[in-house]
Amino acid sequence: MTAEAAMVVPALVVFVMALVWALTAAAAQIQCVDAARAGARAAARSEPEAAAVAAARSAAPRGASVTLVRAGELWRVRVAVPAPGPGPLGLTLSAEAAAMAER
């Protein structure tokens, strides 16, 4: 029984750590989507660019970069943040939202 436990316990620890990492990354991705939408809505309402970026940053995860660009009648907001992870599992999460400029 001890040999089986010695094999199973480390595997369970690795599985739980991977699960926690995946849940953290998913939560950060959802925050990026919400932040991009908030920034696009603020820009579409003709708020100053600084206010739209501030709206996106307030909803974004810590350390996120926010880009606001106007392309014709559309405001595009892109939010990107590096997701923590061991070695090659560290990746960049991003979301983009667009909204039609109101008059």
C-alpha cells in the first residue's frame, strides 16, 4: 500500500496544481474580455480616450496592457496580460472588443 501511495500522491499534487493554474488562467481571460468590453463601451459613448483606457484598466487583471484604436467608425480595445505559469506554460492572454462610435 505504501508503494502505491508514493506513486499516486505526487501525481495527484501535479494534477491539482495544473487544475488551479487552468482555473486562474480562465479567470484572467474572463477579466480581459470584460475589460475590453468596458473600454469599448466607454469609447463608443464619446468619453475621452484616457477615460476609456481607465475604464478598461479598472476591470483588467493586474499588469495588463490596454490598447485603444479608432478604425473608421469603430473603436477597438485590446487587453493583454501575461498569465503566470511554470516555464513554457506561461502564456499571454488577450481579448479584443469593438464598438460603433456614437454621435
